[in-house]
Amino acid sequence: MTDNQQSASGVLDFDLIILGTGSGNSLISHEMRDWRIAIVERGVFGGTCLNRGCIPSKMYVYAADVAHIIKHAARFGVHGTFEHADWLSIRDRVFARIDPIAAGGRDYRLGNDNVTVFEGDAHFTGERELEVNGQRIRGTNVVIAAGARSFIPAFPGLEDGPYETSDTIMRVDRLPKHLIVLGGGFIATELGYVFSSLGARVTIVNRSRHLLMAEDHDISARYTALAGEMFDEVLLGTMVRRVAYGEGNVVVEVSNDEGMRTLEGDVLLVATGRRPNGDQLNGGSAGIHVNGDGHVVVDHYGRTSAPGVWA
């Protein structure tokens, strides 16, 4: 940061401001070596995919596949025994690979002479102008790559106690005995498969009568038909009525065509979808159109409704 970057009003000027260090971090190229760039991150460098999404989940899926193969090897004439999974060993192997990458990405950007790193929440205060940690910054160009967060439904009692999301479940300290999963999309089913294969009892609770509803119809139908072979129980067309917490357990009251039921487990995973973070940026003050779902609206070139702002 140079002295001539700061205006008389105390605003720091940049050629480019990037919100988010997931996909946004990859935008900085060698051709921008003479640009003054600000990059803003409120969490861990690398975003969802690296830290709590596709990369760690697929590393877990590989371990789960190994366990699954051992359990079902007899159908191929191979006889073996699955004894147990060392959860901590699996978890620590995954994040011993991932955490240094996130830390290295942060250190690399901190070492770039033309990049200023702001660690904290940012929101727009005007046209291509934002505030982060009390400092106002302005960019000739701004790129919004702020990612998404877990959607938490307003089930009565849910907020009263501990529950896991896809952001946290992969770092828990022990393998659940009975994992109750709320949701039936790819996050719910993938993580449910991981824990089931590694030895946990898994119950899937889904309000729809099919799993993977966002996928192709035939894939959804086939996966739904096979789900009973992967999970201990799959409750479809089922609504959550109430959640309560006890000493080391969680109770979920549900209802479906068969009536009311009470489920009891030791870990609850809320995997009912994700919501874009666009609604947290105060985009309206900068002329940026954000729809009711939190998506920043763009054209096919990635341009938002505000000149010089991209997403």
C-alpha cells in the first residue's frame, strides 16, 4: 500500500478489489503485476471447495469407498472383514494435506507487493466502495466471489443446541454412533454415505419423496431406490416438527403419512441446502441487483447491474 492510494476522505483506492479467496483468488494473473489489488477474506483462504467442500469430501469418500469395498467384497468372491474405521486418523490425514495449502495461499498473498489483504467482513457503502474492519476501500473494478453458506431452516428448537453443517461435520472429533441427516441433496447423501460406510448408523430425513431432486430424473429415481442399501433408514416425504437436545443426544420429532415419530441420535447434520452470501453485502447501496435467493444477478459476461462490478 502506498501513500497516494489514500484519498483525502480516508478511502484507499485500488485498481481491483476481490471479495473472497476461493475462485476469486485465482483471478490475479501475472499481467496484473502493476495493478493495485485488494483481496478480502472473512474466513480461511481457499474458500469452500478447498476447506469444507469438494476436496476434503472426496478424500473422505475415497476412505469410505475402501471400507465399502471390504464390506461387500464377498459378492466378488473375495473374503475380508471390516473391523472399524479410525476416524481421527482419517480426519487428520485429510486436513494435514488441506490446512497447509490454505495457510500457504494466505502467506503467498501477504507476500505480494501489489496485493493488500483485508481479513474481515466487507459490505458496500457506495459505488464500487466498500468498508472492511472500519476501513473504506474503492476499486476501479470489483469482483464479487463471496461464496455461500449453509441454509438453516427455522425448525422449532434447532437453534437451541449443537448441530453440524457441511462446514463443520468433517472436522468433528469422533465418529457418530447415530447420525441424523436432515436433507436429501448431494451434500446430505454424500456425507451420509461417508459416515455410514465408516461405521455410523445413519438416518436420512427428507421432505421430498425422492433424493437428489436437483439431478436428472432417472438418476434421482435410481438413487432413491438404492438408498435403503446404503443407509440404516431413509424417511421420505417427512417433515421435521421439533428438535430437542439432551446430554450428548439430539431428539428429532418428525411426521409423514404414517404419523408422528421420534428419532434419537448423538449427532445432527443439517444439510438442507446452501444460500449465496450476496445478501450480506449491502449491494443495493452500490446499485448491485441481488435477487431474493441471495444471488448477485449477472449477464452472460459476469457483469452485474453496476458498472465495473463483476460476479
